[in-house]
Amino acid sequence: MGFEIDFLPVGDGERGGDAIAIRWGNLHGERSEQKVMVIDGGTKESGKSLVEHIKKYYKTSQVDCVFCSHPDADHASGLTEVINGLTVGMLCLHRPWEHAQDLKDMFQNGKITGTSLKTNLKKALEDAYELESLAKQKNIRIYEPFADDFTDKNAEIIVLSPTKDFYSIMVANFRETPQPKESVTLAEKIVTAVKEAIKWVVENWGLETLSDPQENETSAENNSSAVLLFQVEGKKFLLTGDAGVEALSEALKKAVSLGIDLKTLNFIQIPHHGSKHNIGPSLLDSIVGGKLQEPTHLKTAFVISPKDGDPKHPSRKVVNAFIRRGAKVIATQGSAKVHHDTAPNREGWTTAQPLTFYDKVAE
């Protein structure tokens, strides 16, 4: 049994997104002996690239399951190309507009109705809504991936976050929703719009400059990301979308409740293109362990980062933090990368070079 996890590049310049394809099973056998999954599609262009990639390297036009981690355009938009270009068995997608009637009492404006909220959410999240509409046209099953519904610790795919309750709080704080009541309001971020020259500081192996993000530095939309645990042949892979500390903490709690030790992870997707606002040393120590050179199971960390993303995507502080904890960090930076085992050779593909430890990082 083998696997291939492909991270495709999304966007140009400093902007990016997520586009991931996974195949596992007997990769040298028939299609019936394999499973294929897509997680996010990036832009329309990267969605088309996903379709061609799956046809060329997976030798199929059938996808068992498509996951949309969250409704941002740089994750959802390209999946319409996947659904149009391939035969899809199931779409996993959160549909907040379907919960509007239950959510309407969470806002300060007592006059808002479930119908008006449903309309507002559909309009604000048009890429995700377009995806749902297209799936319905093609009679594709739609399933909302909530952690509440997963209780089998040995399943190949486990949703660790969000729970339905956590998701409701996140939706109440989406950018385009009305003002939520104080009980579900996230602390406002202080955003500095002034652009200034990057300040560099020296970092060494024993001095970690990555700090724990302040509460709610990640948007509610990003924290609504489906955090997935993929398990095959005794190996564990954590796929994080754009999840922040709040969502990853929820995922950790779910894993603990199932008796799953995330410190045995072999592979992790660094969240939100390697942003320092989504991960910190305390959470890293809780999830992957390995404080400053202590041995860990973690071998590989992949990050989907734009070609010209340095030094923010990925953050050099984040890269160094993962390297300290034993991971080989691979960044897309404009080209496709694959993590695989017992998979067919690909002509023209070479071994990816991991990022090296940075001795200077941006403040």
C-alpha cells in the first residue's frame, strides 16, 4: 500500500492559496484498489491544473471525495473546475447558510431573520455557494464535515475540527455577518496599515524568536477550516487549511478525546502558507512535541507558499520552529511538490530540496 500527497502551486507573486491532491492504496494496481481525494482547489487556474495533474499522474478522472476546507476564494474557487472536469463521488463542504435559522439569535440585531441571514451568507460566500450549486446540479452527495460525527480513531480520514458549536461561533464572526452578541464576539485585531521596511533580527538554534500569537489573530473564516487527520499504513498526516491557534487547539482536544497522540505525526501541513499568526511554539510543542532538539516522530512539513512570499509566507520564524522540532520543511514556492511512498516513478521529477535554517528572521 502506498500514497502520494501532491501540493500544487497557487497564484503568482506574493499571493497564494491551497490545492492538494491525495491518492492512496495499491498505486501499482487497478483504480478500484485506490482512493483519490482533493483538498481545496485554489484559483480557477490551479483548479484546472489539479484536473490535469490527477489525469496524468493518478491515471484517472474519478475522485472519491473533494474537501473544501473553508469558503475563502483562494481555496474554494478552483474546486468548481475539479467538479466540472472530473467525476466526483462526494463533496465535503460547510454550508453556513443552511444553519441560518439556528444562527439568527446570535446577533445584536434582533430583527434579523433566518431568511435574510441565509441570503447574506450566500452572497458573501459566493465561491462556496457556487460550489454547492454545481454539486447539486451534478447530483453529487454533499456532506458537512464536523468533528462531532467522527468517533472511529482508526478511520483513514478523521475531521478533528471544527465541532458544530465551534463552527457556529466562527460563522457569527464572519466578515459579512451582522454584529454578533458579546458572548460570541471575537476580540478585535489591531491592524497596522503602515508599510515599513522589514526589520531583521538574528536567530540561532537555541533561541526561538517565534512567539505565541495573540488571541484571535486568525480570522473566523480561516478558523472555520476543516482540520483533517489522514491515516494510512500506520502513518499520520495532519492537513490544516488556514486554521489558527483556536482551531488547532480544538483539533488537539478532539484528538485527545479519541485517544490519538498527535505527537506521533509523521507529516504536517504548515497552516495558512506558513504565517506566524497561525501557529506558535506552545501549540507546536503540544501537537508535535520536540522542544529544542528533543526527538519527535515528525519527519516532514509541507507549506503551500507563493513564489515571492518570502519572508512572510512562509515566515522564517515558523520554518525554523519546525526544523528545530525535527521536520524537513518543503515549500511549493511556485512549483508542485509531492510526498510519497511506494508510488510509481514520475519522469522528470527530482528530489525536493528542503528549506534550510535561517540565521536572520523578520520581526
